Amino acid sequence: MTGTVAAVAIGRNEGERLIRSLTTLTDQLDRVVYVDSGSSDGSVQAARDLGIEVVELDSAQPFTAARARNAGFAALKKSGLPDFVQFVDGDCGVEPGWIAAALAEFGKQEGLGIVTGWRLEIHPDASIYNALADFEWHRPAGEILACGGDMMVRSDVFDAVGGFNPTVIAAEDDEFCTRVRKAGHRIIRLPLPMTRHDAAMTRFSQWWQRAVRSGHGFAQVGDLHPDYFVQERRRVMLYGFFLPAMVLTALLVGFYLVLITALALYGLSYLRTAQGLQREGLERSMALRQSVFLSLSKFPNLIGMARYHLRKWRGSAMRIIEYK
């Protein structure tokens, strides 16, 4: 398919990762806009040194990835909107040939609103946290419900649905994709590497904060679209709230049968998770390791969900939760 393509990259204090990301874009495209969310590491000047248009977000409003992507799209629109926009996070490098492959897919199938591919971790063996992220991104190809923030979008579809919701601080890509699907457009994941991501997670605290952010997304997007993240919210409430409450109550009143039952349910959930990971291709020892964190994640997820509802109740701004 023929058509014009431009890119929007977003970031905050990404350092060398940003330079790598922007270079992989300029190797494939003539038009690239970088949107910066209050970096203090020289990212803005580094982008300008590469000859890239830079949009600096006003710090008077809360920074969100959704707001940044919208600002990049608006900047492209001012100088002549392309037919398609490739969005990419500043810690991701775009694979050679991806832009052409995604554009070609739009020409092959009717009704496509978004085309995405596989996001791969650069250093999946650097830590268990990077390995978790790498496996999380490698989802089955084909028609899908939603994808991450690295995606190629039809510009007219983006305009028609109103872009990203700038108040959504996590899972904003899921929320956007949900509206795209509800507007009658399809989303396809190609079985091709699209971007290489540098999670750079080496500490438990980083993983924990990332899981808190995910929980916030479950709650906020679930609030906007009650039919989405249903299973995720149920699992968090069961394993992060109700079963711990059962354990605590059993300990206080000495009802040890309830305690044993609750612990058995945790054990069963852990084993089922490990078996599921093995069926999806992980070798046994890695599946057992990752299952520990997937089981534990329900607790920071619960904190994130509670944080969203507290913010909503107070009428507070939805501010980003950073893990790097």
C-alpha cells in the first residue's frame, strides 16, 4: 500500500535509549516528532541535534503518555497530517523494515485501524524483571483486542476516536484500542519484531512500582469500559484482597481449616500459572520463577487499583506512576 507515514516518539529522561530510538526512526522516515515530558537529562537537546522536531509539554499539567502522544499527533497535523502515524516509546528502537511491513499490511486487509508487532526486550537475561517484561510483550499474532503503545495507526481513525485519553495514566493504549474497536476498526498484530525495548529493570522496587501502575490501569480503564480488564480485576480482588482477609481472620480466630484452604488456593493458583507459562513456551525452571512474581503481583496491583479509586473519590489529578 502507498501512503505517507510519520512517527511520534515520546519520552522522559531516556538518555541513550532515546537517541537509539530516534535514530531507528530517522533511518526509515523523513518526519519524526519527539514529545518530551519534563526531561532533565539533555533529551530535548539530543533530539534537536538529530534534526528532529521537539514538543516540550507544559509541566503545569500532569504528564501522561496519552497526553504526549496526542501532542505529537497535533504537531504533525499542523504541518500536514500523514496517512499513518507510527507511535513509539522513547526506550524502544524500531526494527529495520518494520515501517514498510506495517504499511503493506494496511493495503492487504480492509477495516484495519491499527497494526502492531512484537516488542522484544534487548537484555531479557539481565534480570528476572526484564524476562517477565519480554514474555509479557510476546503475545500471539493475528486479530487482537488491544496492543501496547508501539503501534501504527491510521490518522483518520485516530482523529475520529479523539486520540488517546490524556487522563488515563496507565493502560492508556488499551483504552485507546477499545475505542478504536468500538468504532468498528480492526487491530492486527503481525508475527514480526517491531521494536526492541530496554526495560532496564534490575531492582525489585522497580518491578513493584510497575505492577502498581498496572493495577491503576486495570481500575481506571475498567471504570471507563466495564467490559474490559474484567478477569484481571477479579483476580486481583480474589488473590490480593479476599484470600488475605481470610488468612488474617483465620489467624485471629484460630479457624485453621480456613487458613489451610486459603493457602491451598494460593498454591493451586501458582501451579496453574506455571503450567500455563510452560504451555506458552517457557521452560520449566523459568516458568516456576516467573509464576512467583505473577502470583505476587496481585498485591501491588491492588495498591494501584486502590490508588485510582482514592484519587477519583478525592477528585485528584491522575499523575503518572514511574518505575525507572
